[in-house]
Amino acid sequence: MWGNNDTANNNSEVMFRASIDGGQTYADKVNLSNSTGSNSTDFDVEATIDNVIVSWWETNQTSSEPVIVFSGDRGATFEPILRLASNGTISGW
């Protein structure tokens, strides 16, 4: 996972590539943040055998908001971005 300066949108993005064979090969890169009008910074990743959780901050000129995405299939697909500040607490966890 890495940050990337998207020259087309003139902002920073969170990029991700998964490997399920110990780093011998990698899947295509995925832009997890894919945001326009804000910078995606201060990212972090936590992973188990099957689960990947990625968090970062979406920051623009007027606000900063923490966000998170989850994958239950080793990073092959990700759920939609969850905006933590807007959605409040998550129940059931």
C-alpha cells in the first residue's frame, strides 16, 4: 500500500496491491480512496489471513475526516468507504 500523487486530479490517493503468495506476485493496483477535491493521507493497514482493513484521512481546505474500508477476501475486493465522522459509532462489533 502506498500514497500516490494523482496528477490528473491534483490530489493524493491511497493505492493498494494484494499478494496471496508471500510477495512472489501481486494483483493489479487499486485506488482505494479515489477522491477528487481532497487529499487522502495518513493511511494505515491491518490484516489477518483473510481480512484487510485500511484507514486514512480525507482532507480538503475546510475539513478532515477519518475513513475506513474493509476486505474479507484478502484484498481482492473492498466494501464501500465508511466515513467514520459522519456515521458515528459502529454497533455490533
